[in-house]
Amino acid sequence: MTTERQPTLDTVAAAAGVSRATVSRVINGSPRVSPEARDLVEDTIARLGYVPNRAARSLASRRTDSVALVLREADATVLADPYLSAVIIATSQALVGTGVQLVLVNAQNDAEHQRVGEYVRSGHVDGVLLASMHADDPLPQLLVQARVPVVVGGRPERPIPGLVYVDTDNVGGAQLATERLVAAGRSRIAHIAGPPDMTAAADRLTGYHRALARAGRDAGPVAFGDFTRASGEAAMATLLDHNPDAVFAANDMMAIGALRTLRAAGRRVPEDVALVGYDDIELAQHTEPALTTIRQPVVDQARTMTELLLLQIGGQPPGDPVVLPTELVPRESA
Amino acid sequence: MTTERQPTLDTVAAAAGVSRATVSRVINGSPRVSPEARDLVEDTIARLGYVPNRAARSLASRRTDSVALVLREADATVLADPYLSAVIIATSQALVGTGVQLVLVNAQNDAEHQRVGEYVRSGHVDGVLLASMHADDPLPQLLVQARVPVVVGGRPERPIPGLVYVDTDNVGGAQLATERLVAAGRSRIAHIAGPPDMTAAADRLTGYHRALARAGRDAGPVAFGDFTRASGEAAMATLLDHNPDAVFAANDMMAIGALRTLRAAGRRVPEDVALVGYDDIELAQHTEPALTTIRQPVVDQARTMTELLLLQIGGQPPGDPVVLPTELVPRESA
DNA sequence: AAGCGCCGTGAGAGCGGTCTCACGGCTGGG
DNA sequence: CCCAGCCGTGAGACCGCTCTCACGGCGCTT
């Protein structure tokens, strides 16, 4: 039961015959230490197996060396969301070697979301990464005003001065998708859009329109879904009236829904109707036919967000938003 | 630039005209405070927007109110692993309302994995959840010896006294799968097993054998894969020599690989060969035919792990391992 | 030769809480 | 009526680290 108390700075200092201050300098890599003292202290630290106490350090230095990754809408529905998983893992990977810890904050509802502000203020973290925001989310605004370093994933609904965000090029990606259909000689290109209050969905719609305009085409019929497969099925059913020969869906799940409706309607893909999705989820490889889609650099996005956040924490002023390029993944459906 | 310093205990105490100790008691819900004092202090706290400093509290109390979720093998390969995502989200959900923070520790390689021990010792967290362990992982042993509260997901290779784990019933699940095939009147039931050094794979193999034995059958042919789709394809190719009329694959990805091989070989599923997978991944719903499989209570597992960990942190002795029931998800493939 | 500045080091004051202990006032039992 | 005991409160000692400041010693300039 006599749990060996962990060695402290004092322990090390005493064992090395120097002062606490010197040990602290060694630990923090201060240049103002003689090489002999440094070696001595380092040996002692290794010998005693000393590890600095984070709480004490944090208390004294007013830094925590940890950042929060704030998730939203993390309920059972998206429980197995591979995108989320990628963001989380990529973020934690980006932090490896920096000595910065990742604290996961899961705000399931508005009330909890509000409390994130408190949480940050209480000095738990040095900065905040915001994933999967909602359009009306006041949190980024709050954090920016409180001068808390923050980086959000995805373009916010309304521009917020001083808010750094890292987005993928939804407009460009949607253009790629649409251009693919144009290039395939399709003339009646429809779009299954996502919820218009989500910027990613809005941007993809914009890209769709832009590509058609550039190709000198009129806009085709557009149906709106909510990014679920069921909504894709329903949207496709609507679009069938227009007898399209191509469909660009704003995400893969809706594309898969559309695929199902098309098949049920006796339309062959891609012969009768070419189909392009968005996201390149795992499933897209396994549909029949395999889904042509747009890949987003999720890992890059998370990494970039993390880097930008660390820069801000390091004292640099918030820079400009970053938009990362997307890429077409050609498969069989278009 | 004059950043308003956050109010501290002293601030609140002064404003309320009481001592620091009293404010502390109110915050910690001590019963030894008069109702009047309590109300007064609570009002003051609300008025000043006071939030306790976690580092200071942690330093003084030797608690951190946070737990680590240690992941392994979290590289690009499993980046989009929906299981991981589910574990992470479920864990963080289980922590909501407890005031305990989730710190994600991503040990990509052995060296980093070792450092988790240090990390815990330095007092960062009150306890550790271990996900996706490897067979030879010394970490659980280390943590148990260091009397650090720890709960691991999945049964460890070798029993470790005092180690609490939460597993899903792999043996039972495999039995369900195999029994399904027996009940369907299949007589030559093969198995595509996972890596024998993973307990989940070993247990599923055991369940397969047990079900056959109970049904008075001889064991069928077994091929080993590594849980990837490619290995499932290869394993199925091997098994074709035995001309099975049913296959139970130890996970869905291998089942999907097997499906592909079967189709290529001109075998119809389920008419010629019935097929059962394991895990009930999203993809299983979308194969053609849809995959009959076994569902594991991932969310329950994560929640249970968290609860058991909190109990240990609360001072209770480590209890017995928990094994959660699995369930058959009947679809079209068997 | 004297003075200056810099360099390595140590002493000590916080950082913002928790928690033990002491203390005055009140209640209740003998 | 007195004193034991409890209750609510306050004082103050930490928790382990950072960081400022002071100090002695050395090399350099003048």
C-alpha cells in the first residue's frame, strides 16, 4: 500500500545537488545551463525516472499543452461515421511528437455546446478545434471574441473576422464531378443536393451550377436531400420525372440511395444514367457498379487545422482560411 | 490587451465575504455549509462567472478527472475504421455528465506505446481505457502492477490477474453464426478464421467448433485470413477445393472477399453456398446479397468499459471481466 | 587596475485550488 | 447549570512547477 510517491523536481534537485530552478531549466531546454549541470541533471532524471507533473506545470505556466477537439452531433446516428473517425485519428496523429494532448469534447446538444466556452475559459486547453459545426453555431464567434485560439473545419455559414477555417474545395470538387458528366457527353445532368443550410452542400450546388455554366449548359433539375441514403432514394424518385441521363449527388450515401431507385426503375448505371457521388466513403468501392466520386483530403484537413492551431497558440496572429483541393476518383458509375 | 483575469476562488470569497474554504466547500458540494452561505456563494459564482481552474484543483487533489483512451495501430490503414469511431464516440458519450474528460492517446508504435506508462505516471489521468490491444502488449500488465485503474477492450491473450476487461461474446456469436448454417440444413460448413494470435479470432474459431460439435457434426475445413478482404478472397479460394455448401467468415470484410471469390467461381449465394459474416459493419447491408452477420454491442462495450473504469477510479476493487452478448442479424446471404 | 556586463545558479514568491485543523457558538444530556 | 460535542467557518499549509530577481564569478573593455 505504500505507493512510492513519484519523484518531484525537489527530489531530482536534491539528488543532483543543484537547485530546483536548474532542474527546471534543464527540463525546459533553457540555454542558460552549463553543459556539466545539464548532463548531471539529465542523468539524475533518468535514474530516478522523473516525469514532470502536468498539473503543476500547467498551473504555474498558464499553459496546458493540450487542445480540445469539439465534436457536435455525435449521437448514435453518426456513431460509425468514418469521416469523424478519420478526423479524430488524423488530428491525434498530427499532435504526435508535439507534446500536446488531445482532449475530446463531445457536445451532444446546444446546452453542452455552450458549456464548451466555460470549459475553455477554465483553462483546460490552449486552443480549440471545431469539427462538424452547425450553421447557427455561436461557439466560434464566442471563442474568437475571447481570444481563444480556434480553428474550425469547414467554411462557416457567415464569415467571422479573425476566424481561421480549413475547408476542402467543395465548389471545385463539384465542378470536377459535373465536368466528368459533361465530358461523358451527358446532356440532362441532374443534381441531388444536400441541406442548403450546410455550407458544404451549398458549395457543391454552386460548383454544379458553375460547371454547367462554363460548359454553356443550362442548369438541370435539382432535388434536395439531407445526406442520408433514404433522402437520396426519394430525391432520385423525384428527378426521374425529368428523365436525366446523369446525376451528381452531393454525397456518396445519397448517390447510393439514388442507385437503388435507379435500379428499381429499371435504369442501368452508367449506360442509361451516369452517377457521381461525393466523399469517397469506403462503401463507394463496393457498390455495383463501383461509384465514381470525389475524394476530400480529410487527413490533410485535420493536419492543417492542427498546425494552424498550434501556430496560433504559439502566438502568431490567425492567418487566412485554407481551402484544400479535392480530386476525382473515377470508377464505373460514370 | 488587458485580458480580464479569470476570477479565482479568492475573488469569489472576497466578493461573497466568506473564506476560500467555504467557497471550495460549496463547489464540491460539501454538506458542511449553511444554506445561507451556500446560496450566497452560488449567487456570487454565477455573478462573476467563476469557473474552477482544473490544473490547480488537480494539483491539490491529486485527481485529474480525466481518463485516457489509448488506441493502437491507428495509422492510415484504419483511419476510417468505423469500429474505432464507434468506440471513441461511445466512450465520450459515456463520460458526458460525469465531469470526466477524455484524453485520446494515440500510440502508433511500440516506443510510443511504452511511453503511455510514463504518461500515466506523470499524473495526467486517473485511469486508462485500452482499445485494440495486441497480443504481446505489456502495457496492461504494467498498468495493473502500477495500480493504475485500467479496463481493456477485448479479452487479453493471457489472463492477467486483476485486469478487468470487457469483451463481446465471440464464442457465442460464432456459435450463433454456425448454428444458423446448421439449421439451414447445410452439411459442409467451412470457416474462414482470423489471425490465431488475436483472441477474438481464436474465440470465434472455438465457437464454430463448438456449434458443430453440439450438432454432432465433424469440423469442416478452416482457412486462415487476416481480417482483410483480400485475405478473405484467398481463403475462400482455398476452401473451394472442399466444395463447401456454407461458409462462416470471422468478420464481414473477409466474408465480402469470400463473396467475391464465390461469385467469380460461379457459386450462387445463398443457393449454392450460404455465407455468414461477423461484425455487422455498414457495408454488410449493401452487399449483393445482403450479408447475414453477427452484431456486437460496441456501444455497450465502450459504455461498460467506461463505467467499470470509473468504479475503479472511485476506489472500488477491480471486478470480474464482463462478456456482452452478441446477436444474429439475419439477411439474405444465409 | 578598475569597472562593466554577462553568465550560470539559487532563493523564493506565486499559480489556484484542497484539506486539515482550530475555533467560537449552539445544542443537549447529566 | 455546566460541559461535551457537533456544526459552520476560517486560517494556513501544502500540491509541484515556473519565473523573476539577486548574486557571485569571470572575461572584457578602457
